[in-house]
Amino acid sequence: MKDKMISGEVKSIALIEHIKEGLDFCEIVIDFDTLNIFYNYNELIKFVDELVIYDIRWDVYKDKPVSLVANIAKAYTIQTIDKTDNIQLLPELAEERPGCNFEINSLRFGHTEYGCTAYFSSYECGSSDKTKWIDLTMVDMKSKVFTLRLFTKNIEGEADPLETADALKGHYVKFDITSTRYGYQTKGIELVNVEVLPPPEVETAIQVIRQASDNDDGLRKYMGQYDFIDTLRNVIDIEPGYHLVRIATELEIIRALKSVTNIYDTKLLTRAAITSRGYLLPAKTKFSRPVLNTTKLLRTELATDRELLLMLDPFAEEQPSHTKCMYIKLAGFSEYIINERRGTVEEKFCNDVDSARNFFNGLL
């Protein structure tokens, strides 16, 4: 097996043998190498003409040595931003997660899909009088978050289920998944030995943040003093670095707001979008988020920005400004957008006529 992941373009796929539902033995040509792979043929053909990263191991199949692709994932390039371009935080490129081949919304009730890969973010333990299980928080290729239940009795051998979950958390994992009346279930997960890449929009978000702070000397010094971007790049928000995407989403809403009204202080809104994440920076004491945000701010040149300090204090007794009220609204709207994309919110008001009318201020 090669130590490093290799990159190349998939030229062709050929089905050699169907083994069982969701699993086939195939021939794959990557650049000038002809290899074999165990995979779902219908899923594998989606890699044709795509740049992929992969690794190889030697194995024996039907008494013959074969060179097998052990793990494979789509590679991607980073979107660069020019100041004169319209920024697209979620380009088409970000629609499919690198390292993942499974879309939760494609799984029909009562069916099983085999050989699925997704990002394993975190887990929680559960139990009843009869059994114990682990609920795994997973992210699919479309950024949807779903819960995959693994009953601990299904873990083979004498492996400790919590040690297994701890070891695999934060990696891509492979599994078979069944949609049941009790939710999504699996009999086991295994490591996919592919480097975990940040979501493509994280790198775009970093450029959005840097561009938004480019003309604000105080904000740039604040970010530099705390190594803000590199620190948040490693903070887990379901996936690594996703707090940066939340900030960039707010900044894009602020940018749009600036084009339709001049009521709000957009420089102040921009500062708030970034400094309201001060609580994510390293701290010796676990104070509340507002206290941590304020403490970090007071150690920088931005300490003289009285309005910004008031914005970071949700319990300030002074009458909130229009800008502070707007930031609270746009931050909530941004949060809703991201959670809806992840599939963690449910639409309810659209099915209620009265609620819908109230939502649209009586226009319906």
C-alpha cells in the first residue's frame, strides 16, 4: 500500500463482476494506471472525467493478486476571489463534499445502501432497558447532517464501542445504512483512510472575511493579534472551520444590505460579525460568550469603539441602536440559512395559512 494519497483523473470505469446489491468488482483507469476496485458501479461511474485522490493496496481476488484502489474521493480546487467579481460563497464546486459519496435524501424508506462514505462529526450514547447504542452525527456529500444509529452489540470482537467512536470521530467512515421506522441504522463503521479536507466554502469564506476587513485597520489588527482565521480554521463546528462560513454568510448579507439602505452602520456590522466570535479564541477561564467577546476586544485597539462594545453586550441597559437591532436579526437569519442547508430545521409555517400571513405581514 502506498503511504501517500495519489491524485489523478479517472479515464474510464468497467464493470467486471456484480457481487451483491451495492457492491461490484470493477476496473478503473486513472491517468495511465489500470487498477481494480470494490465499489458500487452506479456510484463509481460518477468519478469519470473527475480529478480524484486515492490510495492503493495489494490484495488477492479469486486466487489472483490484484492492485486495488482502497480509498477514493473527488479532489477539488480552491475558488479565488477578485475584488471586482461577484463573490459566490457556495459555488457549484461546494455542492459535493470531498471524501463523501452518499446523499441521505436519496435513501428510500425500508431500503439499504452499501459502501457509503460520509464525515463522522460526533456521537452520543443512548440506552434502554434492553439495549445500548451510539448515535453518530454524520455529514453527507450535500452537507446534510443526519444521525446514524449503531447498536453496540453489532461491534465485532472485544472492541470498546466508545474507544472505536473516539478513534474514528473527525474522519471519513464507510458504512452500510438502512432507513427504518426508527431512523437510520448501521451494523458498523470503518475508517476511510483519506485526508479530511475542509468544506470547499471554508477557503472561500476566509477570502470573504479578509476582503471585508481590508479597509479597517483596527479590525485587521484585532484579527492579526489573535491569529483569528487560522485559529477558527481548526475549530470544529460539525466540520472543521465552519464558524468562518457563518461569519462570511453574515458579511455577505451585510454587503447586500449596504446596497438597499443607508440606515445602518455597515462598518460596525462587519466588526460585530467578526468580534462576536471572540469566545472561540483560546481562553484560560470559561466565562460566558459575551464576557469572552468583550475581554478579547478590550485588549485591542477596538476597545475605544463604544458602539461595538454595546453590540457585543446583549444585556446592555442602554437603548439598542438600529444597527444593533439589525445585527441581531441578520445573525439569526444567517443561522437559519446555514441550518436549513444542513437539514437541521423543519419548515412549519408554510403549512399554516395564518402563520404564513403573519410572516409576510398580511400580504397574503
